[in-house]
Amino acid sequence: MNKKVVVLPGDGIGPEIIEEAVKVLRALVASGEFPVEFEYGHIGGAAIDRTGVPLPDETLDLARAADAILLGSIGGPKWDGLERQRRPETGLLQLRAALGAFANLRPAILYPQLLSASTLKPDIVSGLDLLIVRELTGGIYFGIPRGIRQIDDREREAFNTLVYRESEIVRICKVAFDIATQRHQHVCSVDKANVLEVSQLWREVAECVAQDYPTVRLTHMYIDNAAMQLVLAPKQFDVIVTSNLFGDILSDEAAMLTGSIGMLPSASLDGKGKGLYEPAHGSAPDIAGKQLANPLATILSAAMMMRYSLGLPELAERIETAVGHVLDRGLRTFDISSPGTQRVGTAEMGDAVLKAL
Ligand code: IPM
Ligand code: MG
């Protein structure tokens, strides 16, 4: 049976970068290498403009029936004034929750060709290869109660709830440990256990899960220190496992170690094979429609999709190798350009990857 991939271009640079990733996927399909059907849907601002809501039922039904979802990016100033329930970001969070995509894998790999694109000194980042495993469907993003209320006739207060169940911590830690066994056997769990009860429980549970992985070393780090260590000595990390909000923050920081957030893919997995694949960056409304965006994070997300949802790890590797070739040739979108390299636009970059395949 053909595999079904749902494509959700979204907003801003989303449609441009998605087009390049789909171009690469379609070429593989055309060569008969992997039978797959593509279906398109709307999410975020694009969906709000058409239906009034950021995640229409239609899109959700498509996503539920698919083997994998490839998403561009969502959001933009046009929809910033909307109340929270109707914002583009809410659509993305609803999609992650509805799919049960609790395990967000965000690799930060420095391509040797991009060493000079990083703002850090070469010896600090050369050879960097770390993976952030971010819990994605719980924590303070989803905790109830939440809201803004009037407390007296002078002022309001706002509140969110940070809550994790043991089972939620167990399953994300297992994902991290499983992956660490395939990597360098080290998991660093990041928390704020000196202040938060949630983090105390997180630590206990992580220790407990670690018992089943005798070859993997577990260490713990407070989030503030982890933020510092990431720029001080990022190569000390192999797999970082952390909660939703801490992972959100650390993954942007880790992305910049590699030169550009425009290079970083992500996978959000439900633990049963289905996944949502999206670049780690946002919708960059300031450069949307100008063919300036870097499509490589989305193309690399499509490679992750091959590996984790479509059972085609060889094709994933081929895409990743092709990206390496294109960088070897000196082709760069503006975010990763440096003296002596050749500036190309979004579609040219996609075409170059295609050719390298
Ligand atoms: C991300 C983004 C999202 C998040 C936003 C757009 C809701 O920052 O994927 O990291 O906070 O999860
Ligand atoms: Mg983020």
C-alpha cells in the first residue's frame, strides 16, 4: 500500500521551503524508489484566512489518516493580534497534541563546510553533533489551569501550570535513552530541580529509566547552567532530554551553534511510527516570498521522515549526503553565506540538492 504524506506549507516562508522539499521527495517517487501519495492541507494563518481557525477539522482528519506530516512554518504579524485560541501557534500545538507527537527530536549538527558560519570559535563547535529530545505535548505549554483573571479592581494576574505525569516523563526518557544507545551512550537530563517539584520528579524518573540502560551514562544539569554550557563547551553533550519549554529555548540556542537555524530539521514522534516533520525555524515573514529562505532544514526534515516514519533509512542518508555535496560545492543561501561561497536562492538550492541526488 502506498504511504500517505500530508503536506502543510503554512505561512511566511513555509510554502517556498516546502516546495523544495516536495520537489526532492517527488523526484524519489518518480524514480520508483518509494511509493507515496501527497495530500495538501492548511494550517496556521493560511487556515485562519480560509476557515477562521488555525487547525480546521479537515486538516486534522488528513493528518490523522497519514503516515507522516511534513510542515513548513506558521505565524506572522498579520495574525499576531488574535486572541490565543485563534492564533496560528495554537493550531500547531493542537496538531502536535492531537497526533500525540510527544517526542521532539532536534539534532544540532555542524556541517564541516559551515564552520565559518557559526558565531562561535571553530574549535568550540567543529564536529558538533548533539540531539535535543524535547517533550512536546505536556508541561507548561498545555497545563491547566491557565488564564488571565482580574484579582481586584486595580489589577489582573496571569497564570500557567507546569505539570508532568510520571508516565509522560518515562516515555520521553525512554526515547532519549534508546537513541543514546545508537549514539555516544550519554544522556544529559536538563531541569530546574533546585527550585521546581516537577523537576525533582523528572530527575527521579530519569534515574529509574536509566536502570534499564546500563551502557548509557545519565547526568543531570540545571537549565541555567545548560544554557551556559551549550555555548561554553557544546561538545560535552550527546543527547539532551528535557521538558517542553526548556527544550524550546535550548533548541534555538543549539541551532545557532551550527551557524544557522535554517539548517536544522526536526521530527515529532508519537512512538508508534507516525511523525510530524518540520524545520526548527519559524516563518520568517520578513523574507517570505523573496526566494531568500534556506530550504535545507525542511529537506533534512523530509529525510528524517524517511528514516522514522517511512522505513527508508537509505533514502534518508542519500538526501543527507546530497545536502553535504551541495555545501561542498560552495552553494549557500544568505543565512549561511560567507566570503568565497556562491549565494543562491531557495529554489536554486532545492534544484542543487535534486541534482546531487
Ligand atoms: C517551536 C516553536 C513553537 C513552540 C511555537 C511556534 C508554538 O517555537 O517549534 O520551537 O514553541 O513549540
Ligand atoms: Mg521554538
